[in-house]
Amino acid sequence: MTHSEIFFLSAMGEWIRGPLAWAAFLICGAGIFIQYRRLLAMTRTQEPLQVIPLDEVQTRGSFADRLTGWLIFLRISILGHTPFMAGVSLIFHSGLMITPLFVLAHNELLDMAFGISFVSFSEAMTTKMTLLVVACGAFFFLRRIFVRRVRAITAPSDFVLLLIAVGPFLTGWLAHSHVLNYQLMIMLHILSAEIMLIMIPFSKFSHMIFFFVSRRLIAGEHGRITARRVWRYERLSNT
Amino acid sequence: MSEPTNLPVDPEPIREILKNHQQQIRLGLRMCAHCGLCADSCFLYRANDRAPEYMPSYKFLNSIGVLFKKKGKVGKPAVEEMGALVFENCVLCTRCYCPFGIDIPALITLGRRACRSQGVFRAYDK
Amino acid sequence: MIKAKPKSLAEIHGYIAPYRKVLILGCGGCVSVCLAGGQKEVEVLKTELAFSLTKENDTKQIRGYTVERQCNHRYLEELDETVKDLDCLLSMACGAGVQLLAERYPDKPVFPAVDTIAIGVDLDIGIYEERCRACGTCVLAYTAGVCPVTRCAKGLFNGPCGGTSGDHCEVSADIPCAWHEIYTRLKAQNRLADILKIQPPMEWANQVRRTIVQKGYERRYSGG
């Protein structure tokens, strides 16, 4: 490489590892908070009607009954209907959230920057986790192309966002394994992670927040039975 | 389906619906991950050979979703197609499941309202 | 819409005990909306029965399917071939749907899996209230939209009884007096004169099976 190329790359590298990183985390954090508040603002509390005296509510059944209940619930859930997709999604999302926290290199950076760090898994372990996430991403990619009902509602943005989500993991592994040019891969790794963070509040990635708000806080057939919020646009009574 | 009229689309009532419910519609469109997990919860999807046109997400994305993205500027044939989706392919049994909790029946209802404003509705006496 | 409540598993067990090939048939109409007999309830029932039957070493073949409605032959047509191979049908529809099924397949036992309770409204998810008893002589025009049949313990048509206590019924302090509410609403709408009109005794037409012919269709269903 020429001197100017090296200079340009290192200047860009400084920018990506410095201000852009701060910006990405800030935008992500603030964005998540703001989207959460906006979502909450679209709901209001509505106390469920109290028509059954407390002492008449059936006490929990036997262990066998409760176990049967849980097994039936699982059987008719998406885990029962589309076990492969549901399973892969579970593994993907778990890996997505957990892996970055326990990568040795990340914890070393944290330690160097702030003097704190999480527990680190062995590099062999985190490499396996990373590749698992990438493999799940590949499954999603193929599913989007080959499964009829998913193809019918797929838009180009779905592929772009999948790439953005899997990008940090793929480039992280490529960098760590030195398969391709390390400097390039590590820059792409940091950049793709920053893009992903920034996109979280502004794209369908925000289902991360929405999932918990709507399934835990909002009353509905598929949510928590005792949820006390409803959408503001819904008026089922005069309250 | 209602008799096709030759009147052009009157965009005002559609824009009114879109304006009054824009938060709700925008939320549904933003949150839909296009995952297709809602399909199995629709008995019509299962009863119609798993055709994608019966999938809850397909139904709302291609009715109120299209109206929202095009700001109500659609032609009559498009409205009639949407009418087929929301009146024929859906009975509003309100049991559709979405992993993210999108209120799909509410969006289908808005789609029906928009179609009705253009004289497109289900004819039960056919 | 019609509101229904699922029957107990024990009762359903009893119905299908002598039969091997069973089809649980859900309905995408009223019972779906009130969470009593839709596709999901069909699946739950199927799984529950499968669990309890394996414990008894019972070798039933239980299938599940949901049609758009069971109160119209048009939507039952697709079942004709399937039914030939069945020993019995377990319908999750309201009483009307169960009966139409039984009529369409008179040589097959048809069992109800839900109890049809009422014509009612949705108060919130999972809670429904009866509002109409299909008496056939609707007086809601004079009672500001409060039904004296379903909301008054005595079904009075011309004002409250002597037991009305402030705003609640003499039966219980938890039950609002329908006539108090009727009075309050009519007063707010300036229609108190409506209460002064004497309503004739209720015909209780809903004690006999009724057939309804809509306006314009009389000629179609006359003659013969």
C-alpha cells in the first residue's frame, strides 16, 4: 500500500474506533429509550374488570396437571408448529445478544478503556458461538428465498438487514481467524457493528423492544394474562 | 364482492383513515419482520392449501400497508384487489398470532374501512 | 355475537368414548372470537385428548379442522368426502352449527364441544357479557338501549319494581337496577316521555323455534 493509503486507512480507523463507536452506542441507547417511550405513549393502562371473587379463583392444579398444561402450550406454540424455525430463531437471538459480551477481545478492550470487563469464554467457545450465529443467519437467508409464504412478503430491505445483523459476526470471525486481510476485516467488523447498533432503533430491529412491550405489558390473547395496558386506539369500554 | 363501480377512487376518506391511524399503521409496518410465523395461526391459510395470500401479514401488508405507503393514491382495481384480501381472505375471527404482538385484526379492520369508503365490500347475498 | 363456553374434558371424553375416528371441527365465526371453538381451541382439545387417551392406552384417531362457519351448508360442503371415513364428529360451533352438521350427516353422531351461552358483547379479552336474549320483540327504542329482558332480574317492561334501591336491584347490591339506568339515560336525552308509553306484555316469542325471512325475500319463500 502507498503511504497515503495507509494514512487514509489509519485515519478512518481512528474515526471508526473512536467517535463513531461512541456515536453508535449513544444513538442506539438513546434511540431504544425513545422508541420505548413512544411505544408506551401509544398505550394506556386499563385495569381488568374484577368480576370473580378471589376465593373462587381455582387454586393451581396438581404438578401433573400443570406440566400437561405447559406441554400442551408448547405443542400448540410456534415451537410445536414450526420447531425448526422457532429453534433456530431462539439460538440466533441468544447468540446475537450473548456472544459479544463474552468474547475475550471485547473484554480486553473494555478493560483497557474503562478497567472493567465481563467474564470471557474461551476463544474456541466464542468462535463456535459466532459461527452458530452465522449459520442461523444463513438459514434465515435460505428460508427467505425458498419458503413460499416468506418469499411472498419479503422486501429487499429484509436481505440488507440480515446482512447487517450477521455482518459483525462474520467479519469478527474472519478477522480473528486471519483468513482474509486482518486490518480490513477488523475495520469492517467495527463498522458493521456500528451500523447495526445505529439501525436498531430505526428499522425492524426495533422488534427487540416491541416484543417485550407488547407481549408483557399489553393485554391480548397471546400476551400475559394479567397485563394491564391496552392500545390507546382501542376502546372496549367507557373507561 | 360488491358490483364493480366505474367511479374513480375518492382519496379523501382513505387519507382520513390513514391520518387518524398513522401511528398504529406505521408501527405495524415497521415491526413486521416478514417472518411468516403468523401463517399457521390462520385457519383459512391452513384450509386453503397454505396459500400465502391467506397469511395474516400478507393480508394487512397488501391492503392497508399498500394504502399507507402510496398515501392512498391507488386505482380502483387495486382497491378491489385489496377488498378481495380483506373481505374474502379474512373473516376477522381475530385469532391471528404475531410473535411481536402486532394487532393484525385492527389493521385488517382499517383496510376494510378504506375499501368500504370506496364502495367495495363483501356481498353476503351472492 | 354468540358467546360460548367449552365443555369439560370429562364430558367430551364420555361422548367420544365408543368411537375411534373422531374429527374435531372448529368454527371461524362467533366461537373463534370468544376463544371457545376456533382453530387454536381445536388444537388444544386435540392435544388434551391425545394426552389423556395415551394414558388410557386408547387407540383413537383424532383429527382437527376448522371451517369458516358451521351455520351455512356452503362452508360444510368441503367436509363431505372426509366425513365418510369418520365414526363421529365433535363440533366446537354453537348449537346452530352443531345442528346443521347433524342434519347434513344424519348417519354420523355429532357431539357439541361447547355450551352456547348467549348473544353478547366483548368487555375485554376473555370476558364476555350477555346483552340479548333474542326475545323477538325489541323494546330498546324506548329504554335508551338498556334491555329490560337481560338486565332486569324480573324482566319488567314498564318501570322498576318496588324493590329498587337507589341505583341497584333488590337482589344484590352488585346488580345495577336496569330501570334506574333507563331513567337516567332517557332523562339525559330528554326522552322521558318514552317511559310513559305502556309496553304490551312480552310475547316471549323465543320459546318457540322461529324462522326469519328478510324483507324482499318473502316471495322467494312463499307458496307451496
